[in-house]
Amino acid sequence: MPICVFDIAEDGTTTVPQDNNLTGDRVFRWWHFDLADPLLEAWTREHLHSIPGGALIQSKTRPRCDTFEGGLILNLRGINLNAGQDADEMVSVRIYADEDVLITVRRNKVFAIDAIRRNAEAQQAPASTAKFLETLIEGLTDRVDQHVATIDARTDHYEIALEDKNTPMPRDLPENRRSVIRLRRYLEPQRAALSKLSTLDLPLIPETVSLGLRELANRAAIAVEELDELQGRLISVQEEHDGNIAQSQARHSYVLSVAAAIFLPLGFLTGLFGVNVGGMPGVGSPSAFAILCLSMLGLGAIMVALLKLVRWF
């Protein structure tokens, strides 16, 4: 039924319980479920009030932090590190915590929780529900910081490449812009949720843990601010690329316009003298063609002089 369940003692040692009670005889019992478990809804109805139970099985969530009868309802998001999936399609973890029980539910694998699970199997679990939350949030925040730093490094590369105005627009620039938008969609409410969590006055969160939570809330706020900055920088990069393309097209159009202005009267003359009707001057003169060519060359020179006079180039 659950992915894992541990009774966790004060020193971080763990045992796997043999009963199905919500709580155990140690500091707290950790239940970890997959949202796709068909028995999960019945389990929550049996063991939990409908409000925290319903929060754990919601199909769609956004980051939140609410208290319930001394306990804590918490939804968080983390970077999606699962193979073949986009990192910015953030994975969710639904949490209900009290002093003697902690329940986590995930839809996709959450690597920060998986790290805690491995530590629990190695008898090094967080020693309280508050420490568990701090460890989990720190793991999620570390991965967010790393991913934001990766996007920041790409943006630096885009900006350096712009020193050469002939640099083509990076193919992954639009995808990075969309990635920043998707990340901010979840991280802004997560920042608010962590800020609220860090200020809660609950028995299950001692002051020593609250200090750490405040630092993590500050890191979440910095990540959101960096995303805001990255969004502006990526827009600026794209606008500069668009401007360079527009300037290049304008230069090409300008050259074509100058050429058209020079050759338009010359084309008129060649068309006029090319008509096949009687009475055309110079038809019987062997020097007529040379005179026409020299006249057109002189006319071309006059057109160039006139265009320079009016400052077309």
C-alpha cells in the first residue's frame, strides 16, 4: 500500500512497523504514498479528518501552507529530475504533518524525498517531523537553485554571443523563456507558502527549526527574484536579436532600393530603344550602339551623383 513507512526515533534510527495504526510508539511515524494507489483514498478516510485527507489526494495542487488543529497541511513543488521529463514541469508533494505523524504523497518520484528515504533505511532519518520538513524543503530548494543557476549560465552565454551582431538567434532561447515562466508559476506561491511556514507558531515547529525555515524561505524569495531578472534578460536578448534581423533586412532593402533607383531610367531606355518599329534613330548607323551604351553609362553616373546629393547613401 504505502511506498514506505517508518517509525523514527529521537536519534534518527528507524524501524518498519508491523501494525497499521496511524502513529507508532516512537517520536513519529512517516507514511509515504503514491497518489495513483487505489487504496489511498480509503486509507485517508479511515485515518484522517476529511480536510487534511482531501488535501492529500487532490489531483491538482498548488503550493500552500495551512494549519489544521495543531497540524500542518503543506503542498510543495520540486524540480522534475525524472528521466524523459521536463525539469520545469515541477513535481508535487502533498504533506500532512503533526508531532507524532507525517504523511507524504507524490504523483511522480521526488528526489528530495527519495534521499530522505535512503537515509531512513541507513538509520539516519530526521529526528522529528519539523526536522523532516526542514530537510525536505532544503533538498527541494537546493535543486531549484541549481536549475535556476543553469538557466542563468545559458543567459550569460546568450548575452556574450550578442557582441557579434551576426550571431543567429539560439534555437533554445524560446524554450528557456517558457521554462522561466513555468518555474515562476509554481515558485512564486511556494515562496509565499514557505514564508508563511517560517512564521507559524506551532508546537511541532521549535524555534531552532523555525530559524532554518526562515533561511529557506529567504532562498525561495531570492530564486523568484532571479527568475524575474532572467525573464527580463531573456526578453532583452530576443528583442536584440529581432532588432539585428530587422536592421539586416533594412540594409538589404536599402541596397535593392538604390540599385532600383539607378537602373530604373536605364531600363526605360533599353526598353524604348528595343521596340521593333520603323523610324528608330540610329538603325542604319554602325556607331549607334556605342553611343547608346556611353549615354546610358553617363546617365548612370548622373543618377549616382543625384542619389549622393540627396544623401540616399
